[in-house]
Amino acid sequence: MRFFKIFISIALISFSISCTENDNQQNSTSDNYDRSALLTNVVDNIIIPAHQRFQEELTLLTENLSEFNSNRDIETLENLQLQFVETYKYWQHIEMFNIGYAEEIYYASKMNIYPTNVSRIVDNINGESFDLDNNPNQYSAQGFPALDYLLFGLGENNFEILDIYLDNQNDNPTLNYLSLLVAKMQANTTDVINYWTNNRQEFINSSGNSASSSLNMLANDFVYYYEKGFRANKIGIPAGVWSGLLPQNVEAFYKKDISKILAKEALTACTKFFNGTHFNGQFSGDGFYDYLAYLDDTNYSNSSMFIGLNDDIVSSFSNAEEKINLLDDNFINQIESNNMQMLEAYDAIQYGVVRLKTNMLSILGISVDYYDADGD
């Protein structure tokens, strides 16, 4: 089961002042924290650099695909497969930023809806009319999960996979579809980066505390991703938290041995974002960790439940990492051999969900802008 965001009505804005183009002035916060400094650090040192690095990896993937197209052999296939893994890892650092233009074009859905729909991929390859851009039914037939199938799932081994691509070399429909998917990923990523470049200052200026302000939306997107994209999709759903076991729903089902790698990358991305740590290094600027520390210092909450919340959240991230490190590299093996460890990892992540969604958003005066029905 997939979870989709449903944004609350603008009538639920925490201040009774109407939103204007100058959100920073009309809906200023009362805690005096410099929210624009946090937004500047996140945009300039995390979001944009992470997207740019991801685009570089996508470019390498495109180059490896071109080489494979020109010289189809085991070596070029394996190089393409290796670059797929590297690119997928860097995707984990930007998936949480489903905001602005990315949200408008359903960027995350087009890049990483899993499990992939194999029957629809086959129909598309066989020449049926399809629209990857505007048909939601096609989201699960593109992006990384579709590439996972096309690069690792067409045969029992690389020789069998290569045979598929060697057939009719001048006009191989499978390779044509693979090339189309990578080109779509490139184009959408370029458009999203252009959005951040062109709208950087406007995004930073929207530093107030309305439901439509940048920081409030950013906080909600982060918490939503940690709860749904990370906790539920990568761990909870395959491990059967809400239903029977669904090992076929793991991320990278066909590559099989990178599900743990991707989960760890995602947790690292979440930790660095919360701490305000720069994507390209160990330096840190303002992050939600600092915002909560500021509110602790000024006794803003007047409640002991918030004292040390920032460190408690970081501790929950570390505990989740420890539990994930205990898992098999292949989550399918883990679920089938000892699912209890998967559930323990889920519980560790869930501890952080409560601290972020209930405690952090409350102390920051930010209302949850999405609805879910999974009981947490």
C-alpha cells in the first residue's frame, strides 16, 4: 500500500493573517529564531549540492548506457550495472525534497515507486502507446525500480540478460525503453535543479510560520519522508507490519543485495539534513537540531518533554543505524530467515518518527500537513 500526501486547507494556517507574497513579514515567528539562516544553509549546502551530485551520477549512467549501446558485452553491461547502484545511492539524498517543482511534476513518484510494474514495462516495450509524463499508472514502470528490472531481472545471470540486448542490435526494443527511461530521469532532474537555482532566494525569503511557508513545508516533507519513504516503504511494508510478509516489495528487488545499502544512505541523508550538515563535507550550519537547541535554551516550551529533544532525535537515528547494520545486505533473505530483526529495525525508526512528528513539529509550532491511516 502506498501513502500519498493530502495537504491541509489553507484555512488551518496557525496565524489568522492572510498569506501574502512577503510571507516573511506577514507571518513572522514569535521565537526570534533566524529561520532564514536555516533555510539558506539547507538550500545552499544540502539541497542544491545533493541534486547536482545526483545529476553528475545520472550523467555517468547515461555515458555508461551509451557505451553499452555501442559495444554490448559483459564488461559494458557490468559497468552500467555498477553505475546504476552508485546513482541509486545518491538518489537517497534528494528523495525527501518533494517540494516546489518536484512535487508539481511528481518527480519522486516517477523516480522511485516500487515494486515496479513488470507487466506494464513489457507492454511498453512491445510498443503499446504510453505516456510516462502524465499517466500515474506509468509511474511504477519507470525510474530506478524499472531500471533495476531491466538491468538485473531479465535473466538468471548477466549472460542471459545480455542475450536480451543482443537481439536485433540495430533496433532493440528493450534497450530503446531503457534509454528512454534514463533520458526521462535526466530531463526531470535538470528541471528540478533549474527550479532550485531560479527560486532559491524566494524560497529562503519565505521564512515565516504559515502552512505555506518554506520552512513549514520543508519540515513536513522531511518528517513525511522519514515516516513513509524510509520507515514504511523500505522496512515496514516488506516486513509485514501492516499485512503479511511482502519481500517482493523491497527496494531494489532484482539487484537484491543493495536494499540495506540504500536504507543506510537514506538514514545518513536524514541525519545530515536534521543536523544541518553540508552535503559535500562534515561542516554544519543551521539545521533543525540547532532550532530545537535554541528553543531549549530560551525555555520556549516550558515543558520538560522538549528538553534535549534534539539530542534524543539524533540518538534515535544512531539506534536505527545500529539495527539496520545487523540486517542482511539482501532484505529478502533477512525477511525470510529472521524477520524479527527487520521488525526491530522498524521499531527503532518508529521511535524517531514519534519524536519528529509529534514532539518536534509541536515545539516548532508546525501543523502536520498530511494524513495517513496506518495507526501511528
